[in-house]
Amino acid sequence: MKIINYRAFEGRNIYSHRKCIRLDVDLEGYSNIPSNKISYFTENLVNLIPELKKHRCGIDEDQGFVKRLKEGTYLAHICEHIIIALHNMINLDISYGKAREVSEEIYYLIFEYKYQKTAMAIARLSIDIINSLIMNRCINIDNRLNEIKKMLNNELIGPSTEAICNAAKRKGIPIIHINEHGIFQLGYGKYGKLIEATIGDNTKAIAVDIACDKLLTKKLLSSQCIPVAKGAKINNCLDLLIQSEAIGYPIVLKPQFGNQGKGVFLDIKNEKEALRIYKELRNNFKDIMVERYVQGNDYRVCVIDGEVIAVALRVPPSITGDGIRSVKELIKEFNEDSRRGEGHEKPLTKVKFNNELINSINSKGYSLNSILEKDKKLILRENANLSTGGMAIDCTDNICKENIDICKRAAKIVGLNICGIDICCEDISKPIKDSGVIVEINAAPGIRMHHYPSSGKERDVAGAIVDMMFKNSPKNIPVISITGTNGKTTTTRLIAHVLSMIGYNVGMTTTGGIYIDKQCIDKGDTTGFESALTVLLNKEVDVAVLETARGGIIKNGLGYDLADVGVITNITEDHLGLDGIETLEELSHVKSLIVEAVKAEGYSVLNADDPCSMSIIERAKGKLILFSKDRNNKYLQESLSNGGYGVYIYNDSIYVEKEKRIYHIANIREIPITFNGILEYNVENSLAACAALVGLEVDYCIISKGIKSFLSNEDHNPGRFNLYDLDGVKVILDYGHNIEGYKAVISGAKRMSYKNLIGVIGVPGDRLDENIIQLGQISGENFNKLYIKEDKDKRGRKTGEVANLLKSGVLKCGKEEASAEIILDEVEALSQAIDNASKEDLIIVFFEDYEPLLRLIKSKIDSKNIKEELA
């Protein structure tokens, strides 16, 4: 068994609405060999991974999967279960997976993941386990899992960041993971907020700098009569002795700029000890300070947006002797607590064996090998940070009003909107002015202690942070996602046009490029995952209008979480045979993701005239808006009777109806892109756009004004039935690139007046041969003269291959050889068509690259104008 390909989906996708990986595997001759036909396979596998005994595998009984193994199940299915089990063994809670056959010996596995690199390492281990069992070879699973755990620790986002992201999700705010260093955006567009750990994008940089400088913080607080421990910076050994004498022993030595309790030495009682520790600190830290040691408990007060949200008593790690075991053995037992993990992976952290730990133990007269007396309590570290093994007890209800006021003042003095204030005092319920001090103020404070206290009430600090970040703004911008076989680009542009008229800064993705406030920032087919992210991360965008193509959905899933409005214009045969999509039913499943990923309070817009769209109506989420060219459409009428919206044509006008209230929008002849109603597909696109705008609660008068002012030209709708007049020869540029697209454009053109209908035709090379031939036949039946060109991007075809298939289709309908001329370059083909045309002829170009053709047409218009001026 081996991996031949994989694809990771970060968001909702055609396999799952969760993050998942598709793993393509080759079973190498074992596709039809079940587990019970492989010697000792089941016994050895279960012994190797006992976690598999917990899998019920669809059988409502204990050890359901083990039963399947004994009865005989197949390797792809087994691999899926191993992957899930290994994730669970390293404390990653995933449960979703499935396996499907692609072809003989080739299967794909889908499994949920949290961390991509870790997940792929687990997948590779899973396959190695299966191969080792088949080949009867040993495999050291423990060593491999330990390596994977190290990888996981590098991938893990911090518990504070994770808590904030989870709080945002609970509040309906989507999350974008921007990079591997733990920076996330909460929300989209102009309302998106960046967060890194517990530093928000409205946290002042200068306030963070102040908090990082412990001496500067102390000076500012002291200036405002906030109690702090007396302290000073140390420049050398003599300075240390002078300052320590002035402050008075015991003292504290620590870095001036530090975090997580690193390099902090407490309760230093004499000069000798102070000099030893100072020399050690100089090896690791540049700036060192001394301050008076204050006896008392270690409290952390979390202040968010000027309010005290949580208070915790931090207790340093300690062990209690039994008179038998060594300090080292007792620490190892201490670390075996299931709540403790490496770094921040669990609520508590294991105590690390390092120099600081050894020095702390030595200072109390013990070593790692010492036998600790029975009932003797040994404090392992003087500081109580969770990152060094401490634990926390919630005391939020105990802090007195005087201390609350002092903490609120302290946060304002430093200027932090999110901070952790460390207080040393005997009892937080008594004013610290009498017997306590603020030790330091922390920017980016860890909030794990408040969410997972060892005892006491959990405090939703993350929720308070999210509430603060969004208190003066909406939680998100509207997102509209549009897909379909035909019409999605025009529908997208029309929606964006109307929203721009209102005054919104629209971020739009289309097959022509990415637009921010009508400015194209990237050209090309930008209808996938990354293009959507470009819009959603842009801080200028008021509303996102995203054309979302089939290819992007299949390859990367959705670039957004949930849409306010999801639109499917239609679903017809196109791209079949690509990416494993062979049937209309499968294509419908792909496109249905757009309406499955709609908010509960949002709207799914569907074409009631399209049978495939109606076949997926049950999958649509939110509320329904159906559109139809027929007021009496049965699906439309059923939806209206259920209290839904309907958008339809009646007496050549677009109407919106809900609960028997009917509103006139526009006569179709007033809508420029319909060309006085002759372009039926643009009537449908206008209906789809109108329905989407209704879902956004846009005023009907604005919708009417918008669709009446949207033009079929290079400014509003480039490359979509753009009509040019070259001294009596009319040229239409259109992106029609499939059977239904060709039929729709030709049908509209044939309702116009012309002498001869001339076609410049081509089609992408990734279409099926029979579809290419059929397009040639359709063209031969409708055009008087044809110029056959090819796309520059052959998509795997040989030069001339597509053109010859098209010509064979043309000749199939009885056309003469001379009526179809092959000119592979589309600019040259159009130039020849124009030069050979007569007045009143109409040329239709189904293009690949719009701009070169536009330049050609304009150059010919300019040339004609110059000739007229010279004459």
C-alpha cells in the first residue's frame, strides 16, 4: 500500500464541512484481499494499536471494528481507522473518516484533521503499519509517535489563541488562519480583526513595549501611587551589591525584558547567592534587574477593556516526599498527571528538567538524586507560571473592590486593553496598599489558567476579548457566493454593480479577475479558494461577492465559512470527465456545496426552471428564494405557499413576491443586458441577481435602478455578449465555452438582424471528444461561415487536435469543407473574419483571451476613423 497523492482542505469541501485530507492510495494488489485472509493481521494490529478496540465502526456494540476485522474488511477502510486511532492516541480529537474506490487498486481516504503536517505524518505511519503487518516486519510505533508528537508541538497553536478562536466561532464569527506563527483574522473584510495570542490589532504597540520593560512599567505605576516593589537595573557585580544593599535582602533577580517566568530567581538571601545567580543570568540575558522580594501569594489579575474579568492564585509546582523515592522519581510521577502535557498542549504543563530546576532544588539543600523525607513538601520552582509547571486556583469572586480599582488604573496607566497583572500579597481579598505590590504587567497574557483552573470556576476570558474587539463594529461583512454552469460571472458582476451603487466597497472575484471597489487588482480566472481569501482579508471591503467555480470547489473547497446568500444559476453538462466528475448528479453534488454552506438566517437562491438545481433543493440551508421565467412554475408556487420568496417573469416584467405581496422590479426590455429581451439567459441572470439582492434586503427601488443601469460592455460586463460595430459589420465577444453557453448566445444572436452569421469558435481542450464534436455540429447548423481557432492553453491536447474535432462536427451536419477554415490563433482568426465580412454580417467570437481581441477591434475602429478624417 502506498500514497500516490494527497490534498488538504482547510474549509468546507465536497467531502465534509470540516477540515479534511483526501489521501489517494494504491493497494498494490490487495484491493480484494480482506483482513481475515492475511495471516495474524487482526491480532497483531489490535495488539499494536489497542485504541482500535474503542471503534464501533457503525456497529452498535463494543469493539465493532475489531469484529469487522475478524469477519474480513479491506485495507483502505482499515487505514482510515488507524489514522483516526493514532490521532486520538496523541490527544487529537477527530472521528470522521471514509474510504472510497476510485478504480481497481486505487482508493481515496477522507479523514478529518487539525494539524496538516502531523496528520500526514500519521497517515504515512498508518500505511507503514499496514505494510509491516503484511510483510511480517517489526515497526517501532512508539518511536514514530514520539517524533510525531514533537512535530505536533511545533504545529500547535497556543491555548490562548485557540480559546479566542473557539469563542469567536461560538459567536458566529469566522476565522482565517493567516500563517504558521499563530496570527488569525476574526471576521472578514473591513470588520476583520487580527489576533496573535492575546494581542489584538487594536492593542497599542507602545503599551506592549512599556509592559515588556519591567523597570519602565514599575516607574510609571509608582508615579501614579500604585504599590510596586522597589527595584533597579544592574550593570555589573559591584552595582548588584550596591543596589541590593540599598533595597535590602531578600531580593529578586530577573531579566528586565522577559516572559513566562524565565530567568526569575526569588528570595535571594545574601551577597554570595546574589553574585552566583547574577553571573548565571548574564550568560542568557543582556539586561538584568534587582527588586525587593515581597513575601506573599502569587496572583494573576486579567483586565480586558478596562474591566477585571478573572483572577487566579498561581501555585508553584511542588512534590511531597515518601522517604523512599528520589526527587527525580517524584517529579516524574508529578508529570504523569493526565492534565499535564508538553508546552501548552494541555491545561497544565510538565516540569522540565533543566538548570533552573536543578538550581532551585539545590538552593533548598537537595539534588535530583536525594531521597525526599516522608511528608516533606519541596517547592520545585519559586515562580508559579503555568508554563513552568505551576497550577491555578480561580479567585475572581474574592478580589476586593480596592484591588479591582488599582488593577483597572494600572492597565490604563500602561495603556493595555488586554493585560495580565501579577500581584504579590497574602490575600487578594484585602487591599494591597497595606501589604502587597504589583510585580509586573504582562502584554499577551496567557489565559489558560482562567479557562482551565485546577479548582474553582472557569472564566470566559476569550469571550470577553472577542466581545471587546467587536464592540464598536458588526461581527462580519455580508458574503454572497455564486456558482453555476453558465451565467455566474454576469450574475456576480450585476450583484456587485447594484451594491456599489448603494455605496458599498465591493470585493469581487470573477473569471476575469479580483476587484476591490471596481479596481482590478489581479487578472485571470480568480474563482477559487485563494482569490476568495484575498477579498476576505482586505480591510477595505464592505461586502464580498464571490464567483465560485467548480474547479476551485473540487481542488481546495470554499475560501469562506458560511455565506449570507448562496446562488446556483443552473447546472448543466460541462467539465464532465474532469477531476473524477463523470455525471450530472456528481456535478450537482459539487455545486450544492454553495447552498449547503449558507447561514441559518441566510438565503439559498435556486433556479426553479433547472431540473438539476431542483434535485438538490433539500440540501439548501437557510431560507429559500426561487427564481423562474414562469410565474406558475410548480416549485416556485410551492415555495411561495410555504411563505418563501419568489422572483419571476410575468407579462415581460420581473416581480418579487412574498406572502402574496407582489413588487414590480423592471420590464425586461428596460434591462440593457437582455438586449430588449432577446437574450433569455441574461433574463435568467437578472432574475438570479435580483433574488440574491432580495436576500441581502436591498431596497427594491435600488435593485430596479441597478439592473437598469448595468450595461453589456467592457466596463460593466467585459467579455459577455459585448457588441461592436465596425462600419456595418457587427462583432460579438462572448466567453461561451460549453454546449449550453453556445446555444444561449447563438439563440440570442439569431433574434437580431444580420445578413450572414459568422462564427469564430473554439473550446477548452479538457472537454470530452464527443462534446467538442457536438459543439462543432451546433456551430455548423447555425453559422454561415466558421473560423476554427484553438486556445493557447491546450490542456493536454496536441496542437490542432481540438480544431480538427470541431471541424469534424461541422462537416457532420453537411457543411462544405470551405465553410469552416482552421486558423489556430484566435486574434488572427477574428482579423480574417472581419476582413472577409460584408456589411450587415454578424460575427460571434467565443474567445479564450478577451483583451487581445478587444485591442484588435478597437484598432480597426481607430483605423477606420483615421481614414475617414483623412478623406
